[in-house]
Amino acid sequence: MIIYGTKGVERTLSRGNFSCPSCTKKRSYRIIEVKKYFTLYFIPIIPLNRLGSYVECLYCKGTFKKTVLRKSKALERKAQKDSSPAVNTMDAEQAEYIEAIKNVMLLIMMADGVIDDGELEQIAAVYKQFTNQYLTKEHIKLSGEQMAKEQKTLKDYLKDVYPKLNLQGKIKVLQAAMEIASADGEFQLQEQQMIYNLVNILQIPVENANRIVQQYFDIDVTSIVFMCPNCQHPTNLKHSFKPVGKKKKCKKCQHVYPLSHKTAKTVTLLNPSSQLVTQLCTSCNNQFYIKLGLPAAQQTCVYCAKNVDNLSLYFDYEKHKTPESMVGKKIVINNATYTLDNYVEKNKQYFMFTLRNDVSNLILSTAGICEFPVDSEECKQCLQQTIQGGEALRTAGIHYLYAAFHQTQGALIKIQPCRYSVKNAAYFEELVAEASTCFNNKDYQQALKIYNSILSQNRHHTHALINKARCLMFLQQLDAAKHFATNAIDIEPNQPSYHVLLAYIFAYSGNFAMAMQLLDPWIAKAEHDIDTSLAYLTISAEFDTAYFYQQQVGYITNLYKSYAEFQALQDSLQKSLERSHRYTQYVVEAYKIQSSTPKNWQAAADLCLQAKNITVNNYIAQMNHYVCLYHLGQFDKISGYLDSLLYVLRKNNFNSACILCALSYANQKNWEKAKVIIFLLIDLADSWGLPLKHPVDLPSIPCAIDVYGKQDIEQKTGKDVMELLLNISKFTQVNAEEQQQLKNLIVLYHQREKIMFEQSSS
């Protein structure tokens, strides 16, 4: 079978700077030409004709006619002639997608043949939202009447516009259309067909189109389904066949029926068939649908929002009962045979309650889900729900089995086992190991092929998803890398390494703000214990690298003037990320030395110092360096840390650093400064609500008693030392024995002081 057709292909002709009408500032632009190509197997082969060209602002992504460049130059010449600074007084030229948005919204509005005031207000509001311009009701109504007289199709209005729109402009047009289509809360068949035609004409990738459409309705833009009114057997048809008005012969009961909006049902993510159960709400008496895939606790009436108490009460047994011909017949599920032999007194029919536990085991497999013959997107939804809680998927599976038995009427039902079940786990492990070897050898193309093979059989394999994103990042395919990394995060949102990779990808593409936004929550969650500190070190190192690099390059868009500068930026960022990995390696090695026995504090201090020299914006290396200096007795160097500490006031490390400085001053017999720091720590801890902890590997309270108490108990400053340590122990995690030792020393000191006072008085 030969697949051929035509496709518009974009090509950049030139670049430069101009006064952008949307930004009202000097911006960079590029001129894009769109040509129609003859395609064979979706590959552009032969150029046919030129569709048009447009100017795209690289900052706001707005698209304009080429005349905007002439106006921009004329404005600059006039400003130079007047010897005054150029003021952007040029009339803002209407972006190409604005006219398209208005025409598409009007066509959607007239799709159902009724125009009411609510739709007019909705169009005006959406037009203002997307274009920042106003339309009156009268203008909208007149434009709609004029379009009705012209009898033009959607393609007539868009054929001259779509070659001048980039993907962002096309998506805005689709969003505006969906806002109008969803205004009445229903997605009529005529509206569905128009949205499908809009996606085809604008050549929006199906993946992007589904992402927009499914923000409003759970429907795939590529297909609808018609239900036989006699037996309710579903028939999938493509929109491009334009089936409305034609007749269809049911393959199951041979009944001939017209294809109309009355027999059409949408294919939703959680409703793969027509067997959804309807029930009258006991509170408001409105009829509503039970949503498969949701547990009973989350089922609500769409009218009064009351919760459904018992999901089984809303299952229509009369419509979904098993035929008597099924009694005693065999049912095969995953090569296990069952017989319908349970009798339910209530309905005098045989039902499949014997399968309930077995279905649960099949669906809630740790390696995957049982693939029922339903829409593929539902499997993805079910898998995500399985991760959140098994009850949702179990409910969907049981209801689907009822529907499947009711439809089949046969003696044998076989449901295909999951292709990525536990039995196939070893096979996938071999593929993953092979792909990892290719990746480590920097053969990213081969690794990518293996990961694609895994995902073709199990597209929810998170390890394959995230590593495919990593391969695409190294191959400079950043948009695709973002997509697969985001999919992995959707399945396993609590994996910090996935967020780190996505932040890397955004950093590569120059979006440092988004990279920092992704890493901020994980930095806030980091703790100071050994297990989580390693993850914290890696994330904070990448965060500071991105932050540091943002300060160096400024606005990334100003550097995209040529490919050479862009390549230099990529190389420089790569070096910066390599420094980040070296930083992490040094600090982790220092942690290992600090945790080992015996501890080599000098070696750990040297490693931390090397880490400090790599990046100046990360304070973990500094903190560990000063801990090492404390153990080496270099208290004077630690005291100088206080100035930079007060300047930064970083909450994560402030408490530990204060205690470290206080003990350092106490070692130098500088009690006043030690007490000032402790008081500062207590005040800030109260205002911040911080649970104070010891810094990593600092001496415990008994060790501090040995250092201070026994040597200085008879000196005048001994009391200050004991009170200092007691204050520290109150606000840090020490045990009761250590507290009692400190109190006993202070009592001993007071008794000695009392005896000395009595002796001096006598």
C-alpha cells in the first residue's frame, strides 16, 4: 500500500532585528517561507508550489506580514532624521492568527444553527483573551450573518492564513475554537467534525491537538463512534469519511441505520464503549452517567454534586445481565478457565462474581495492566490510577467485563494478557541492560532504538521513557526530550531524578527560570541526614549552576543572533554542567571520609575546598569545609565564616552554622561573641519556626563537656561555657542524659561558687 499526499514545510530565509508591533520593542525576527511538498509515506519528496511567507518575532512568537519590516525601517529613518530617540509609534499590525481566531469562532458558533446572546458574549470574551482587542455583539452578529451569506467553508477562510502561522499561532486558534465549542458544556457532532477539520487544515500534530482538546472534553480528535440503535454495537469511523447522513449496516445484528448525531457517541478516555450506566440521582432526580475508572468514593452527580454511596447500586442489571445461554459455558482469561455457576437470587440470573478476585489480580499486576480491547489512551489512564490506588482500576475492569459478556452472546470470551506482564520482565531487563551499555558508550542513536522498542510494547515503562529523554537531550532534540521526560514525571511524579533531568533539558534550551522552578520544591524538601543529602547535593549543585549561568548570559534570546553564538552557548553550558558533576563528586567523597573510621579530616577538608572553588553559590561544600576545620582545631578560620553567613541568611544551613561558630568562639574563650550568636540563633529559630539540629559530625554534648567542663570548671568563665552549652542543648536534638550532665555541672559550679563566697565572707 502506497501512502501519499501533500504537506506544508517551513524554511527560514533570513534573520534580523525589527520593531515588533506586539512587544512594542526592538526584537529579533526571522522570515519563514512555507512550501507545499508532495509526500510519500509522510516524507516530503517533491516541492510543488510556494504557499507564502511571514515574519516571526523570536521573543513573543507573533507572526506578521512582511510589510511590517518596511514600516519598521521607515520609522527608524524618521527617528534618525529628527535626531531624536526612536519612539515606537507604529500602528500595531494585526497578527495573522487574530483574523483566523475570529473566523473560526464564528463558524463554531454557527455550527449548531443557533446564535444566542450567551455565545456572543463568550466570543467577545475569548477574542479579548487571545488578542487583547474588543468586539461588540453587533459586530459579531453582522460578521456571522455575512459569513452565512458567503457560504464559505473552514478551508476557504484558512487556506491563505495557515502557511503564515507558526505552531504557537495554530494552537491559539485551536484553543479559541475549543473555548467556544465548550461554552454550552456539550461537544456536538458538528462541532467535533469542525475541530477535526481545523486540526487537519492547520496541520497541527495530533499529539498537540489532543492535549488541547482534552483540556475541555475527554475525546480523541481522530475518531468518533456510532452505536447501533438495535444492539448497541459500536462502530468506529474516521471524521474524514464525513459519515453523517449516510447509512451503516451493523456487523453484529445486520441492522441498517442512518449515521446521525442521535446515534453518535464520543470515544472518551474512561468510556471506551456505549455501556455506560445511567441512573436517576436520589437527591435531584436527574439522570447522570457513572464514570468508569473512578472509585465509588469519587463518584458524584454532575447536577447536584452529591456523592454516590454505593457504586454497585447504580449498575443496571437488567441491561447488563448475562444471557441464559452463557450458563455453564467456559470463559478463558489469561489461559485460566472459569465456569459461570454462581446464582444471584436478586435478579434470577447468573453473573460473573466468581471472576472478581481474578480480575483484580490481573489488573493490579505490579509489572503492568491487563490490556482490554479498548481505546489505547484508557490503558494509560488506568495505569496512572493504579499507581494512585488500585480501587479505581479494579472498578473499571469489573464493569468492562460485564459489558464485554453482555455484548458477545457467545460461548467463549478470551481477553488478551498484558504484553508486559511479570513473565516478560526478564526480557525487558535484558533490553534495558543493552540500552544502558549503549548509552554509557555514548552510542545514543542505538540506545534510542532499543528504548523505542521497549516503549512500543510498554509505553508506560518509566525507565525507558526517562532514558529516551536523556538520549534525545544529548542528540539536541530538546522538544522531544521535554515531552518524554514530562510523560515519565506524570507516571512517577515523586522521582527527583526525573525532575532534575527535565531541569537539565530546560537549561540546555535556555529557560533557566523554568529549570530553577522545577528544582525549588526538591531543594526545600532536602534534609541534612546522610541518605537525602546526596540527592540534595546533586539537585542544589544543578540549581546553583543554572542560577550562576543565568547571571552570566542574561536574556538568552539576545544571544540567538546566529547559529555560531548559539553553538558557543551550548558548549559553554555543557562545561558548566560538567563542573557541577565534579562538584558533586568532591562533596560525596568528603561525606564518605567523614562517615568512615578513622576519619581523615584533612583529606575531607581538601575535597570540600576543591568543591568550593568550582562554584561559589552553593553552601553545602562551605558548611562541610568548616566542620572539617573545627575538627582540625582551626577555630580562627571558622569565626570569619560568620560575616558571609549573616550576609546570606540561608535557612537550610543557618542553624548548623550558628552552632558551629558559637562553639568555635567558645574554643577561643570569646564567650561574649558565642552568646551573641546563640541569642541570634534562638530569635531566628522562633521567627522561622526552624527545628534546630547539630551540623553534620560535630562533637556531641558529652565530648563538649570533656573539652570545656573539666578544664574550665574552676575558672570564672566556666559558668558561661556551661550556660552556652545548655542553651545549645535546649534547641538541638540531644538526649536526656546529656541534658542532665550539663545541669549537674552547672549545679556543681554554683555549689563551688557558694562555698568560695562563704569562705571569703568569713
